[in-house]
Amino acid sequence: MSIVDKLKQLIFVKSRIWKYKLLSNCNNVIGKPKLFIPLLLKGEGKISFGDNVQIGVVAAHYTYSSYNYILASGKDTEVSFGNNVVMANGATIQATTGISLGNDVMIGINCFLVDTDGHDLDPEKRMDGDVKSAKIKIENNVVIFYNSVVFKGVTIGENSIIGACSVVTKDIPPNVFAAGSPAKVIRNL
């Protein structure tokens, strides 16, 4: 790496990683991921990283302008990463109940995993803060391609692939390719 590249890395990446560490407020973090872009960790819950977890991909776009965000909102909320997980640039995980990622999982650019509706659909209850939530489970060796969203209560089965720009609202079985809005099984792998 040339001196110019090292200087760019220090100014545009490393300094931003340090800044987001200072902005993070989650005090119950286990493990240490490899950071290639900034990571903001928020909430009162537990966030645990397995071995060889990579946050950000240098060769992908948004390396110099995005960050990844993980929220474990409540004291009983848990977000867990297995081993060898890659979470690409601009990805977000927001948990009220919990989200678990197995081993060898790949989360694409700008993906969003959220285990709650955020607000009630009933207009009379919308602002009361009592949200419906259900755990998300991503099993081993799953790939979720860029700009996809995974909603509450979903399990994505082992070895399955979610196509780009998909909206996953229901369980996806193991060993399939699923895509669309809402995501449906396209074929077996």
C-alpha cells in the first residue's frame, strides 16, 4: 500500500471508525469484529460476535461514506453473530426481541434486518410504544444480497440465498433461492 493510500485509509476510514466507537453506547458487547468501515452499536441489550466477523467490504461502494448500525434496544434483547460472518457496507440490524446469524452468513450492502413493526398498525395505538416483535433467525451459510429487508419472525434456512432487493416476510426453507417482494422460493439449490 502506497503512502497516499495509507493516508487516505487513516483520514477517511480509521478516523471514522474511531468516531463511531465513541458514539456507540452498547455496553454489553462480546467479541471483536474486524472493522473495514465504521460500526455504531446502540442499545441496552447484548451484541455478540463470533470469530472472524467482518464489518464492511473495502472493494464495495460506500466504503468512505457509510457505516453499519446494530441496535439491541432492550435489556433482554440479543443480537448474535456466528463465525465467519460478513456484513457489507450500509447494513442495519435493529432488534427488540432478538436476531441471530449463524456461521458463514453474508449480509449484502444496504440490507436491513428488523424484528419489529416499529409502530402498531392501529392509529389509536401507533404512538404508545408497545410494539410487536418476533425473533429473526438466519441459519448457517445464508447469503442475503444487497438492498434486501428481513422482517420480524422470519427464519431463513441453511444454505439459502435471498436475491437482491427482496422483502422477506415469511420463513424461507433451507437450500433454496428466494427473491421478490414479498420474497418467494424461485428454485431449489
